[in-house]
Amino acid sequence: MFSFNLLTIFSSIVNLLALAWIIKRYFLGAIIRIMNERREKIELAMKEAEKKLQEAEELRKQRESQLAQARDEAAKIVNEAIVTAEKMKRDITAKAEEEAEKIIVKAHEISMAERKRVLETAKKEVLSLSRLIIKEFFRRFLPVEAEELLINQFVDSLNLLIVNVKGDNIEEIKFVSPDNVSGQIKKKIEDKLRSLLPGSWKLNFELDPSIGLGFKLFIGEFLIDNSLDYHLSQIYDSIREVENI
């Protein structure tokens, strides 16, 4: 009923059923609404920036007009007054242009930051809800023996997963699962670990319902995380890398 590469099937179900179907049916509208609201705020900020830019341009024009009058008056005075008026013109024009550039840059920064924040918030909400829905889906529809099949597959590949782990300084190994595993599975896990990691370490089996699905193996400070939360987090991190968030 299950192929050897059961983890690949597991990941495919997460991608197709949770992220695609759930987002499209329940959350896409909310996400679009949130992004539209954010876009409206950004557009309002841009309009305000344009208004300030226009005010700055009006101020620049007024200053230029005043300076033109000052030049006419300065022509009747000494050359020193003409030089002073020209310097004033340059300073005022430069300041107006600098303020306008700052407004444009700030508006752009606000727009980009708001877009990233909206995407980050939306994806975190989708991921959180996806975890709950996927866990419930597997509890209802995954056969009881599927968890043991996953553990068996994991045990068979342990020699590849802990190739760099040394058993000399290990005092305790913990296998943490959301539900009790059979005595046969426990024995298989211990036999495999004993064959790979010689030493006087102690093996403990612990329950942690918060894992939901999957399991974790602690070998001293070394962790092999095969839980649903871990795989969903890996998918989320990949999305962040693609989106450069």
C-alpha cells in the first residue's frame, strides 16, 4: 500500500492538499483583501508624498520668483549684493531638490517594507493553519500502521543519518513520538542503534503529543527531526528563500 519512499508521498500531500487547496478555498480571499488594504495605505502615503513634492516645487518656484526680483534690485546696488543673491538662490534650490528626493526615497522604502510585512504575515498564518488541518487530515485518513511503516523506514536508513555521530561520549538516546510504539518497534530501534553506536548509553522512549505526527531522535546533543512540523518549516523556509523575504 505504501512505497519505500513514503516521506516523498508525505511531502507531496502537504504541498498539494494543504498549501494549494486550503489557501485557494479559505484564505486566498483574505490574503488578497489584506494586501489590497496595505496597497491602499501605500497609495495614500504616495499621494501624500506627491503632495509634499508639489508643495516643495511651489516653494522652489516662489523662491525663484523672489530671487529674480532680488536680482533686479541687486543690479542697482553693488556687485557684492548680486553675488550674495546668487548664492542664496543656489542654496534654496539645492535644499528643495534634496527634500523632494528624500520624500520619494522614503515613500519607496515604506512601500517595499509594507509589501514584505504583508507577505510574511500571510505566509505565517497560512503555515500555522496548514499544520492544524494537515495533522487532522492524517489522523482521520492515514492508516494506523502507517506510523510504524515510517518508523521502520527511518530505522533502516539510520546508518546513513548518523554516519558522523560517535557513540563514545553519549550517555542517553531518546526516541520521542506522539503515541506509544509497539515493543517490537522499540526493540528494532534499539538493536539498530546498538549496532551503529557502541557504548553504555541508555535508550528512553518518551511521548510528546505536541509533535502531532512523526517523531524525533535525540542522540546526545544530536537531533534527527522527522516530525510534521519540521517538514512544514522546511517548506516555509524554502518559500522565504524563493521570495527573498
